[in-house]
Amino acid sequence: MKYFWKLNAVSAIFGALLGISSELMVNVYRISRIWEWELGAVVSGVDRINIGIAALSLILGAFIVWRWLEGRVSSYWSLLLWIPYFVLFVFLAAQLFPETYQGDRPAPVTGLIIIAMTIAYPFYLALPVSLGVWLNRRQKRGVPAIPIE
């Protein structure tokens, strides 16, 4: 039962990472208006944050699967279990921060980008999950998980 909660916590982290990324993309106009920053600076900052989130999810995901989920094959369930957490995160963000100004509506192409990100995300997550499982199997065989010379 303890592993079940760990798996759900990891899935919630994966869902939150994509949720934060998509919410930042949707709210660039709102961030620009409220903080009175130039739109180009906000878009550039959001792009940098999204790249950082992508790198963080690779490194953090592999480490969490390796250490916390013990590299079990059932870790692959996190490739599907992040979806309800992502939906919950986006729903809560929409309820907590409703759109009150029509100028804050994102461009229509933003929705298509988020749909593409959501479709590609399980394939993207397969890399850190597989890496974590591989590192654990390597460690169990007695070979150093990360060969540092």
C-alpha cells in the first residue's frame, strides 16, 4: 500500500509539472498586464521556465523512479496516472484564478500547443521512467548505477 501512495505522489509531480507549464503558456497576457512587464519579456521568461521544467522532469523523474519507486516495472503506471492530476491541477487553477478581463484570453494556437504537449508527454516521461528502472536494475546486479571514474 505504501508503494501505491508513492506511485501516486510521483504521478502528481509529473502532472503538476505539465500543469505549471501549460498554465504559464495560457497566462502570458495576464502576467504581462498585472506585473506591467513587456509581453516579449514574459514570453521569453515563460519559454525559459518551460525548458527548465523539461530538464527538471528528466533529471528529477529518473532519480525519483530509481530511488523512491525502487525501479519497479510498475513505475510505468505513472505514464498514465499523471493525467487525472494534470486535469485536477488545471481545473483548480481555472477555479482559483478565473478570467475576468477579456484581454487575457490566450491565442487560439495555444490550445493546440497544449494538446500536442499533452499527447507527447507520456512518450517524454517514458525516458526518465525507463532510465530509473534501468539504473535500479544495474545497481541490483552490483554494477555501479552511475559509473564515475
